Amino acid sequence: MTEKIDFKLNINGHDYAVQAEPRKTLVDAIRDECGLTGTHIGCEHGVCGACTVMLNGRTVRSCLLFAAQADGSEITTIEGIGTDEALHPLQLAFQQHHALQCGFCTPGMILAALELLRDNPDPTEEEIRAGLSGNLCMCTGYVNIVRAVRAAARNGKAK
């Protein structure tokens, strides 16, 4: 049995004291140790984007990082950008434009879109498709996802 190490994860502005094996992935720590299950586990190879979170303001695949590597960093998950009472403009746009079906890819897709719109507030359809290309959706065909991101960009409040 591997000895556990102590570290802190700052997720959505809250500090979590974590004790875990050094090989525990960030996605597993977020879900298992911190109880935040909005970040999904998909392929576990960094291909699908379901586990996308923001680490110090940039999207990362949390299945490819050890949790201890995030010690001292600021992490944002889908739970950190809106609430049930006050959806984030991107979440609202996804809802209004029917940009989800099963919803499995949606948290990672929204965080990727958030980064895209922060870096490029008025992207073209091609830029949206390129910006989301690392996040796979098996249900929607991307048409409504692109529409939702475009609508959020036009709204100008999605940063």
C-alpha cells in the first residue's frame, strides 16, 4: 500500500484538505475527496474532455494530472460558475438552445467555451468549433452547442 500525502486543493474558492496517494488523479480527488461530482470521468486518457476543469484560469484534463500537482493552484469546476438559482450565461445559453442531451460532456464543454470566450469574446463559428474540438459529444452533433456558445458571445456576459 502506498503512503498517503497531505495537500490542499482550492476549488471554486474553497480550500479542501486532501490526504491521498500520490498517484490519485485530480478528477478522482475532486469527485471522491471533495464531493464535487460535476466533473465527469470519461476516457481517462485526456481525449474526450469530460473531465475538463480550469487550473489557474486555463482548461486542463483533470484525468491527466495527479491531484498533488494542483496543490496551491486555483481550480474551477462546473459547480463554481453558476448556481441552480442563478445559472451562468453559458449554462443558460446551453439550456435555451437545447445544447445538451445526455449532459455527460456538458460540464467540460461549458468550461472550454468559457475559456474560449474569455480569450476571444466574439468568435466565428469556425473558431468556436476549433475551441471546442477537444471536447467530444456523442449525442448532439454540435450544432446547438455552437449556437449556444455564439449566443452567449453575442450576449457578452459569458466571461
